[in-house]
Amino acid sequence: MIKQIKKRHIIVLLALLLPFWLLGISNYFFSSSSYRYAHDGALLWEGNIDGILMIIAISIFIAGIWVAGLYKGFLDKYIDQINTGITGKIKDIKENPRKILLHCVILISIFGLALLMEILLSRTSLFRYFSFLVRVARLSFYMAGGLTVYFIYLFRNKPEKLFLSLSLLIGAIYVIAPQPFWYAWDNGVHYAWSVAESFIWNVSVSRADHLVAQAPEYHSFLQYEITNNLAGLLEGRSDAVIYSFRKGTDTFAWSMFYHPFIYNRLAHIPAGLMIFAGRSLTLPPIIIIKLGTVINHIIYTLLVYFSMKRLSSGKYLLAVIAMFPTAFVLSTTYGYDHWMIGFLMLGFAYYFHEIQNPDKKIETKSIIIMIISFVVALGPKAVYVPIMLILYFIKKEKFNTEKGRRAYLAAVTASIIFVFASFAIPYIFSGGGGYYEDFRGGSNVDAVSQTMYVLKNPFTYMVTYLRFLIPYLNIFDQNYITYFAHSGYSSFFHLVLILLWFVTITDRNDKDMLTSSLKYKIIVIAVLFATISVFSLSMYIGFTDLGATEIAGVQGRYLIPLLFPFLYSAGGFKIQNNINKTAYTCFVFGIMSLVLLSGAWEKFIVNT
């Protein structure tokens, strides 16, 4: 039964709903999608019915979580935790005023030193002619450098909190620093999908959205205006194109109905909600674009944080992979890679935790989180489905009853079938063509004919695949570590590679014997090999020219989601780490922070 509803429960519900209701009111009266074109070309206000539907959907979702919280009791638990936390902080401030004052002095000093550095360096010929926006970004960079040192000292014994603070801090630089609109992979396409997810039914595309998503020739022009003429861009003085980026309310382009399979667009929904919020507040599109990237990185950071908390070992290995510059590029732009990487890390963290605790019965909560993490992760890239086979290898002794074990296996099987069907059924019913083909691979792409070619020539394809696979798995390839996509490579690749192998070997304890046995090495490697084989085959069918003797379009970043489970299991050599944890933490996070900040400086500030 639902517990008794108390006053504080109602206050929490209203506190959650009120901001969205206010957004809905603003959206209805002021957003760009409140307009339509009349026959004479004039814009007519008609109110945003789709915005109302969005608020209703969000309200239903929040109300559902609220009811579940009452029923399961976690609502009261979280309210008590918040109250205890606030009370504890107030008590800490009262009992340790000097400590709080010291931290305030440190933070003020960091800002002062950053400002002093900017004033002194801006007088040199090297930096004198940069725009105001670049100077602000440079000042933020100096502050981030100082705060990085501060956070490493503050959380030197808490690796999870250290990752959380550093990821949010340095990620902010990757978001706000001046950079080309779409320096990462296929950002225009992913932004268009995110815009579509900012509507429930009737998508109203502004001219700014259209230019960003469909007209890459404008990107360098827009970047120049952002860097050198920000005031004109915000006021819409410069150009008809720039005018579109002033405010969306008077640049409506067209409407269309949108009926996606929501499972394949899960990764774009958070950014879509931020775009909806920005549009509702009538913010300039150049700011709305950034809002979507902010929420992507926050989600990525939280997923990695909770993954680290679940692990008994391998926290630093996970953190190093999560802090690859390429991973930060993916998490601070539009796309779905951050979603896959984060949720797969969470799923594997729960999976390895269960393998390493054979005497502890698996809880229903852990099963749900583990399976859902894998299913949600693969929504945007279901061809990774073989990776879910790993879930079958939990020993039967982990279950209280045989019935419970069978129910678990049935749930895993149903989940795999669902994920597989999400791309197989549309492919079959569309004849393989329109749904699956990606003509960015070339004009000779033909998914149906390519499928038949593979079936008729399996040996020839296998030779092609193995010839492709050997260089693709080259550990000295920078394409998944320090690669900034269209902006090239940043420095310190070899330093990251050395650190990666160092933590792979040393970030261990006695529980790793269970996940690094020969049996599990073989299982993990086999599952990951099957996953690589399937997504490579999908790119050969849907992206590569018919009958080609190479596989096109398979990028290094596709390996990032597979790297942690591979190194965690295959990289264990019965070594237990007795290094001082404080020194170990400072060393690992210090190097990765240096690499990330160096990349931001090289690619976003100096080269702007």
C-alpha cells in the first residue's frame, strides 16, 4: 500500500513540477513554435499545443516517480538525506568557521591569480588581438587549472568524488570554450535528432536549427561571428543568416510530424529537453545549442561516478578511460557515444561486482539496474547486442532459488531479443534499403546487395574482415584516446597509453582473481570479439561500397565502450596494489587532468 501522504511529500511534488509548468507557460506564449506561416507569408501566432503536450508528459513522468517513491519508501529516504546533509553542512560551518574561511580564501585566490595571468598575458603580442569571448574562455581555463589542483588535494582520498568534480569542471571548459560548431562526428545530424526530441508530436524547425543541422558551409562563418562579433550575433545585426541566431521566435521555417521509435532515440531525449527549455525561455540559438551539450556531459559524468562507486577495484582504470580526451569530446557534443559508454560502464560495474562476490546472493535491484543499463546503452547502437551475452555467465549459486535464476535468464533473453529486434525488424521490413543504408559511405552503397554478397562469399568477407581487424585493434592508434575528430590530435597520447597500462596492471585487489581467471578472460574476449564482428559487418553492409575489399566507416571511438571490460578482465595478472592510495590517486588524476586541460588549450583556445 502507498504510505500516508504528508505535507513534505506535497511540497516535494510541487517543487519538482512548478519549474516545468512555468516553462510550459513561457513556451506557449513566447517560443518560436507558437507561430505558423499564413498563405501570404506572414507569421501568425497560434499557441504551442506541442509544448503543452511536452509539459503534460514531463508532469506524468515526475508524478510516476513520486508515486513510486512513496510506495517504495525512497522518497522519504532522500528527503531525510537532504535534510541531514543540509543540517550537517550548517553544523560544520558553525563548528569550523576558520576551515570554511580558508576554503573561501583559496577560491578567491585562484580567481585572482587567473585574472592576473590573463591581464599579463593579454598584453603580449601572442594574445593581444584575441576577441573578448576568447579572453573569457582563457580566463575560465586558468581558473579551471587552479581548481583542478584544489580538487585533487581536497578529494585525494575519494576517487569517485574527485572524478565527479574534475569531470564537471574540465567538461565545462570543453563546453564553453570557443570552438567550431561541429568539430566532432556527425554533430549536425545528431543536433537535428535532438531538436526533434524537443517536441512531442509536431516538430517546428526554426531557420537556425535548419542551418546548423543541414548547412555545414555556414559553420565556419558562424564560428567567426561568435569569436569576433558576439554582440552583433546576439543582436542580429550582421547578416540574414546571423539574424536567425538572434532569437527563434521570428525565424520559423516549417513544421513536420515526427514518429520515431523512441528506443533508438533515448540518447537524444535529454538534449532535446534542454533545447525545449531554451526555446521556451526564448534564448538565442547559440546558447540553446550549448545547453544540450551540458546535459550530455552531466549524464555521462554521473554514470561514470556511480559505476566507480559500485566497483571494489578498477575505479582508476574506469576513470582513465572515461577521461580520455576523445571521450570528453563525445560527451560535450551531440551524439550518442557518451550514452553508450556511460551506461555500459554502469552495467559492467554491477556485473563484475556480482562475479567478485560469489557468496553474496544477487539482489533484484542489482539485476534490474544491470539489465536496464545494457538495454538502455544499446538503444542508439543496437548492433552492439552481442555484448549482452556476458549476462548469461552469472553462476547459479548467486540466486536464492532455481525459479529466480530461470526468471533472470528469461529476462536477459527477452532483453537481447528486444534489442536485436529494434534494428533487425525495420531492416527486414524495409527490404534492407532505405532504413539501413548510409550514403555518406559513397554512392555505391546497397545494403540488400551487400548482404547477399556476404552470404554468397563468406570466406572472401572473412578475409576482408581479418585484414581490417588487425590494424583496427592497434593499441598505438590515437583514434580513440586523444583524437578531437575534425580538429586533429592533442598531445600526450603516449603518456595516456602508459598510464592506461599502468592502472590496468596495478588497480587490483584480491577480488580480481575471480574476474581475471583464464575462464573469464576467454568469455570476455569472445563476447567482445563477437561485438566487434557484428558492428563491423553492419558498417560493411550499410556504409561500404558494394563488393569492396575493405570495411569503411568503422572508427576508433567505437572501441571505447569495450575497452573497460576487456582491460578489467583480460588485463588482470594476480597483482595486488599496495601503493599509497593518496599518492596513487593524485598521480592518476593529475596526469589525466593535465592531458584534458592541454587538449582544451591546444584545440579550443590557442587554435581559435
